[in-house]
Amino acid sequence: MFMFEKALVGGRRYWIWILCLLAVIGLGFLAYLRQLSYGLAITGMSRDVTWGIYIAQFTFMVGVAASAVMVVLPYYLHNYKAFGKVTILGEFLAISAVTMCMLFIFVDMGQPTRVFNVLLYPTPSSLMFWDMISLAGYLLLNAVIALVTLSAERKEIAPPTWIKPVILLSIPWAVSIHTVTAFLYSGLPGRSFWLSAILAPRFLASAFAAGPALLILLCMLIRKLTRYDVGREAIQKLALIVTYAMITNVFLLLTEVFTTFYSRLPEHMAHFQYLFVGLNGHAALVPWMWTSAILALASLALLIVPGTRNSHRILPLTCGIVFLSLWIDKGLALIVGGFIPSPLGAVTEYAPTLPEISITLAIWAIGFLMVTVFYKITLSVREGFAS
Amino acid sequence: MRDQGLIFVGLLVFLGLITFPVSYNLIAGKTSKPLELQLPAVEKQCVAPIDYMKTSHMKLLFQWRDDRVRRDIRTYAAYDGKSYAISFTGTCLTKCHTSKADFCDRCHNYMGIQTPNCTDCHIDPKLIQRSGE
Amino acid sequence: MIISRKRFLQVTGVSLLVAAGEKLMGAFSGVVPSEAPAPALTARRWAMVVDLPKCYRKEGCIKCIEACHAAHNVPKFIDHALEVKWIWKDSFENVFPSQENHYLAATFKDKPALAFCNHCDNPPCVRVCPTQATWKREDGIVMMDWHRCIGCRYCMAACPYGSRSFNWTNPRSNIAKLDPDFPTRTKGVVEKCTFCEERLGKGKLPACVEACPEKAMAFGDLDDSHSQVRELLGSRYSIRRKPELGTQPEIFYLV
């Protein structure tokens, strides 16, 4: 099924990697069984901080999933041939990322066996309903696109013409999945940290920086491990996309900081204060935030200067710190910071517990496993032609 | 055939495994045990005909659930004209089926269908008795 | 006589209709519970008025909280993170952040105020629930269906007042005394005050209102111009929690 046999052929390094991933997944699965029987009390969440690392990771990975549009749009809409070898890698990354998103939502639910209630009792006023629709649709779209284009390539024929409108549909759909996710937060009147029109644009900007950064790292890794080279121009164009997206993201963050601190609205300032200087003696996230900020500024310097952006020795480091900085900002601070202080002004800190981290790592491992298997299949098909 | 012995041993092991459910029940004496339900002590009439309850008690309970919780309907007009308060604990459990283990579980275990988790929330009257009410 | 199942159900269905029809015409024949039930309390818009100065007369009194939590099998968790509470006391400043005032009168400074679900007219929690496990009834009560809740906690994020609690683990072991008249909840669902709708159906006032020794809580129909709540609101100044958010909370506090 779907050339899966190509993923079962590999050298020693490949199988050790797969086994390590399976081990992490196995441990996380055991932790999840414990969570199912004992309840979510096994996590670090509380009455005040009701969403933690699971939903934070979901938010971050939706961005990575949406970023596939940054390779699909130039290649399919504008015939940018240089992306010829990287587009399908971006699509497979999107499929893996969306799967991770759905898994993160699933493990966060208190009653996961009732998940189909969202479809049985559709509620158009709820953004969570639309999130389920858009994520499922995006997964289906990308799966169909990847399957059809790769199968056609393997048979050395042109893909069927009906796939073109499907691909074009995936472009606005990618933007929609992350906008819907941002709307989950930005429409809540009681959460002033999120109640900003700029949240959706900022989500998209940080997504279009983090996603392509990860894609660059994956392409460079593939180039090192196999003979598959997406080409210097593709990498450089991706790096340029990361640059502009990161500039936009940092600029939008600074506009938020201005609005908050010039208006001096206490409720809005309190969240930033907790994150960057601490509140009422609680300052657990302060080192994380400053790390993220310093990394962001450092990455901007390395990205804007053409010399460092074009250097393939420095670029992987730059992409790494972009990813890390944005992961802290979106995959940790944004969600937790929205809950601290609580609507009654209480500061209840959050830190993920060991089982929570184990389940999170397991889902990351599933994502990596999917990327590994998909890339192995793709490279086998493409290198089959090269040799 | 060199592996004749191995093959026959393998076949025997396979037969043993595949017939395990049957042989286990035979040896443990779990089959041919008639179903014994502890019927209610006082009431002889259920809220619906017995045959209907045997096949569709969950349907009735789901209707009760949605009527009570979502439509604020508190009483049920039964087929024989009687009126019952829509309450799983108050009507079903307290008045008649006082022991989940001796009624619900008996039939469900016999059929091999897990009893739904109603009593996770709806209090089994036995719990109140035990705490010395 | 052997009849088919289909025929039997047809007969049952017709009988039910006849029985319902009889009931409609007032011909009530059948099992009557031990005491005739009081008629249910109904309203077009339930609301509550909390008289804070009256509440302050008894320092440290938590009778309303005890009554509510006992009547509804609310578990008690020492760990603040796992807390489940339907009604509680917090400082005036925390309950009313919109009333930011450095020179708050001594009558209220450092005094507690009652906090519980506001049963808003325009509830954000209802808007965001993906399964309609929480919804606004016609009589104004924001109700919970614990059978349908998937435990996503979106409603908890949406509530501007922190009124909702989640069952992070099985609550049963943390309930001191089980009240058989009300179910417990299971782990993985969100819960909150439901204006004692089960008591209203039996003609009783909410547990907190009944339990208050100072009669500081009034409960009634805002649409009834002669109700106690309307009279109180008409004669005294009242405040609500975060009114600028447009949620239209239906809990009024007399100062």
C-alpha cells in the first residue's frame, strides 16, 4: 500500500533511528494509559491554567503544517521551478504536522471516547468545531495531493489534471487552518493576552518562519545522509522566506508590546509582566522568555545579513535558533501566559510533569517517524530515477 | 519431510490456542450456568413492558437522559398510565434494581457486553447504605 | 397469543399516547410519590441578588458554600490545582477588578465577596462549547450536560470569571458524604453552578439561598416586575462583575 515497502529497506543507521523513535513512542503510550486511568491530574495543569503543553504544541504544529503553503504556492501557482525537489517534502511535513496536531488535541481531552460528539452535535458558533473540520480537511487534501503526485512520478507520467484545483485549494486552506486556530484564542473576551486582532497575522508570520526553517534543516540533513539535493537556489529562497517572516513576526510582537505598555491597561500588562519580569514573586517563565527574545534577535541578525544567510555552515544554526525561539514563544509562552494571571488575579504557575513530557515526546516521535517513512519512500522513488 | 514432528507439534499448539475460549469455560465450569437475575423485591411492573426493556432499555434511558437534562422534563408517563420521576438513581435503582452487581452485571456478563459506566456518576444506592445512611 | 415485536411496540406507542392524553385532560391515575410534589418554580429570566453588607455581618461564614457543595456532591481537593468549586469567596478586589479603587471604602477593603457562575445572558462559554454540552436554557440558566462534555476545557478558557472547574481525576474518593439525590460527576468533565435547577423543579430555592443565615441572597425572576430581585434592584445600587465585557451577568451585588 502506497509504496510502503520502500520504507522497509534501509541501512543500520536507519533502523536504529526507527527503533529509538518506537521506544519513545512506546514509553509515551504507557504514560498515556496511566493518564486515561487516573485522569489529567497527572499533568501540571490546574484550575487556573487549564491548557498546557499539549495545546501549546498543537498551536505550534498547526503553524508548521500551514507553512507547506510557502513551497506549494510558488511552485504550483507561479511555476517556480527551483522548488521542484522540495515541494513534496513540504507536503509530507504538513501531513506529519497535522497528524501531530490531532494527536495533541486527543491526548488533552478529558473524555476522549466522546470525541465524535463534535461531529454528532455540530456547533457552528464554536471555533473548535471549525478547527476539527479544517484540520481534517487539510490532512485529507495533502494526503491526496502527495499520494497522487508521487504515484504519477513513480509511473513516470504526468499527474491527472484534476489534482491541480485540489492543490490550489490547499493554498487558502493552509492559511485557514492557522487562522481558525488563532481565532480559538483571539475571540475570548476574558483573556486579554489573546484578545488582539494581531494574533492571527502573528500566528501566520511565526508559522511561515518556523516551518520553512524546519524544512531547510530537514533538506540539509537529507543532503548529508543521501544523494538527494534540493538545490542551492531552493534552500536560499526558503531562507529568504524565513527572513521576511521572522522580521514580520518580531515587528508584530513589538506592536503588541507597544499597544500594551503605552495604553498601560493593567490587565493587558499583567501577562507580559509575568512572562518577562515575573508577577507576585512568581517568575518561572522569565528565563525562557528572554532566551526566546535574544535568540529571535540573534536569528534576525544572521538572517538579514546576506553573508550569513547564504553560508550553508551557519544557516542550519540560524534555522535551529529560529525554530527554538518560536517554539518557546508559541509552543509554551503564548498559551500558559494567557492563563497567568487568572481572571481573579491569581498567579498559579505551570510546569509540565514527567508523564506529560513523555506523552508530548511520543507524539513528536510519531511525527518524526512519519516524516522519516514518507521521506524514505519519496527519496527511493526519486533516487530510483537518478541511479 | 524432515520437519514432520515440528509441524505436528505446531498444529497441536495451534488447536489448543484456538479452542482455548471453549476449553477454559468448560474446565472452569462457567458454561451451562443459567442466568439468575435478582429481580426487584416489591415492584412487579417496570416503567415499560418487560420485553421492550429487554431489547431497548438503553433507548429508554437515553430518552430519559435527554428529556431530563436537556429538556427539563421531569416525569415519564408509562404505558400503563402510571407516572414516574425521571431519575436513574431515584426511580430505577432505589425503587427496584437496588444492586447493580446482581442485576445489570449478571446479564451483561453473561452476554459478554460491558455494562455501561452509568454508575460512575449515578449513585448506586448500595454506596449510601454502606456509608451508614 | 403470539404477536410480533413490531405489533407489540405499536400497541405500546398508542397506549403511551392515550396515557399522555389522559394526563393532559387532568385524569391522573397512578403511582403518586410519597408526598405530592410542590409545583416547579418557573421564570423567564432567573437572576440572583447578593447583598454584600448583609453577607459581611457574619465574618467567616461559609454556609452557602457548604450547602451547595453538599447538595451537589462537589469533591474537596486540598491541592489548589485540582480544586473543584461551584461557589467560593475571594477578596472584593479580585471579584470586582473593574472596580479598581486605591481608596476603596473600609466597608469593602479586604472583605470577601461571593463568586460563582453568573449565568450570563450573553455567555462566551456557550458560544465556544463544540458539543453544546453547555447551553443557555429559556429560563436563563446556563446548564451543563455531563454526558456530552468531552473535557476540552474550552469553556474554562472562555469564561471571564473563572467560574468553572474541571475534574482532573475521579472525584468520588474526595467526597465526604454522598448525597443520593444528585449524581456525582466523572473525571474528565467540566462542572459549575447550575442555579440548582433540580431543586427549582421541586419548588425549592437554590441551596445557597436557603442556607444563608442572614438572608443575604435573593433569587427570582427579572421579568417579573414584582419579584424580590426586581424590588431590590429598583431600590438600591448594584454592581456586576466585569460588565464592560458585554456578557450581561445575571448576578447582581448590592453594595
